[in-house]
Amino acid sequence: MKDFETQNVGTWSTYGAHQLARDIELPELDGWVWDVPEAGPGIEVFGDVKGLRVLDLGSGLGRHAARMAALGATVTAVDSSPTQHQRAAARYPDTPGLRLLCADAVAHLRDTGPYDLIYSVSGVPFTDPRRLLPALANGLRPGGRFVFSALHTNSDGAAPSASVVARPEILRLPGTTEEHSVYMWVLTPQLWEDLLVEHDLILDSVTAINAPQPDNALSYRLYMARRPERVRSRPRTTAPPPPNTALGVGVIVHGPDGVLLGRHRPGTYELAGGSVEPGETFAEAAVRELAEEAGLQTDPGHVQVLGTLLDRVGDVVRLTVPVLVTRWSGVPHEREETIGAWRFWPLDALPQPLFVPSGQCLTAWNPALPLDHPAASFQPYSSAGCA
């Protein structure tokens, strides 16, 4: 967590402690309030949420999350402030469909399963979007929605920033004149759209939410975005490979929680695997690479070679052999500096961007997966393999 964000947690903890001391009971929400009472759209923007897995980012007192749970959604409400979390936990100790967490949003998104809907009532601008959005994009199920409100113009009339930088804003403690600074990413709609697109999200609409008083410049924007249905891959370099790396294996480890993928230093997600060393069989190479990269143990008898993938990048011909590991032991963990964050991802919510050969291997194994990548010629060794 960055310095500005750490300061924000401290300020919001001061705010939460102040509200706990005041012990004022706010009413439940009958509808929905984004930021400005009696302004902006209501809860109808979400449509039918019954049965959806939903995340509330920066949930504060928890009233919006409780309202969402009352509509039949399964809601996880995350707030990084211990006192704000304490307020919510005291108010909603046992609400059906509602789970309250005190956690960093990015850490939670990296460790949890995918959500159908992620929303935030003014919470997003308190976290650096360059840190939040990569985790958020992969925390959404393909086709899932991201809906958030963000400050556009503050009550003093200060316009949004034209660059992705945090700026101080004032947080006043209710019932007092005491003011504290918080740091917010108050960005133009074009900047928000650029950031969303950069992280493979599609912006569908932007709605202005303005204060109803003519002498009040306060204004917010409601952003409605979504993750595409299909998982994209990132293009490879056309630079020739070293002589011994034109032939490689891609190791598919599939279990009850999905398929094993690690995050490579450039930001791509990929299977364990790598080059076949002289004298190795494909199965032996898979056993070695899986142990070296992810710390899992298997033996060649539990490796099924699925076939060969042949493609071309510029003038370079590449041959990749997808293999399926049917039995293994151990817990995946980081073994090399260049690739880590190993975890099992559900097949209906794979992260992006995928390393092209990994996407090709997964498609060869399971052609029904919604993966976009350059085509490769696949020659299967058997009809078995898709789990």
C-alpha cells in the first residue's frame, strides 16, 4: 500500500472513531444514495442482483452492502479502516448474505474468487487506480460489471485533475469544524476511461450526479463498466529465441479450484513450463519445470502429453507441447523471481492477459474456453485430455 493510501486509512480510522463516540444511528437505506441525497440514479442501475456474487469496495458503515444483500445478492463488503469496519460489524452482526471484511481491497481481490459485480460508492478514488485496476479486472468474472461513483468537482469548484495523481481533499468530522486531509485520485472522465481500457475493461456509460442546490458546485460521476466475455492474450516479441528454447512445454495442472497459473514479471499470466533440455522427454521436462517454477511434485507417469502446437511469430517458428498433469503433491509457491503469485483460477474466470503459448495450450486442452489468441496448428496425440 502506498503512502497516500496509508494516510487515507489513518484519516478514515479517525473518522470512524469519531462516529463511534457520537453513537448516532443512521436510518437504513430505502433505495440507494450514490453521493448526493436526492440526486442521481438509484439502485435500478444494477438490474436484478439476486444470486450474484457481489463486492462492495470501501463499504464504510455497510448500509449499501446490507441493502444489496436484502435483494438476494451474496455480498462481501471490504473496508481498510478498522474503525469503519467496527461500525459496520456492530450494526450488521449477522445479516444473511453479508460478509464484512477489514482488508486492503487489492490484497483481497488477488486472493479471492471472481465476482459477478463490483461496485463502490465513492471508495475507488481513495486507492491508486494503477494499483487497484489490475487486480480488479481479474477479480471480475468475464462479463461481470464494475460500477463506481467518483468525485468530479469538489464543493469549492476545483475541477478534476488532468493527470493520474492524488491530490488532498478535506474530510470534515460530522458535528464539528475539525478538518482532516485525505488524498484522492479526482480524474477526468477521459482519464478514467483510459485507465479502464488499459486494464481491459469496457466503459459503457458515464452519468453526472450534481448537487441540487444551484450555489453548490459539488459534482460526481457514475461510471458503469464491464469485463469482456472473452479472455485476451498479449502479443509475443518477434525477436528470435535462444537456440535451445524454440521447443517448450506448457504444463496444465487442473484441480477442483481451477487451473494453475502464475503471474510473470511483465504482467502476463501463464502456465508453468519452459524449454525442453537435451535428452529430456516432454513428460520429464514438465516434471522439472513444475517443480522449479511452482514447487509442485509429480512424476512422468502422471503426465499426459496432449499433442504439439506449431505457430510462427515473424520469421520464428515455435513448437509448444501442452501436457496435462493428472496427479501432483505440494502447495504452489514462488520459486523463481520472474514468476510467482501462483494460484488456481476457475475456468470461467481466467485472468488476463494470458501468455500466448499458455492460451494456446489451454485451448488445445479445452476448446470450449473463451480465449482469444493467435491461432496455432494443433496436432493431438490422443482424444483424451479435456477435463
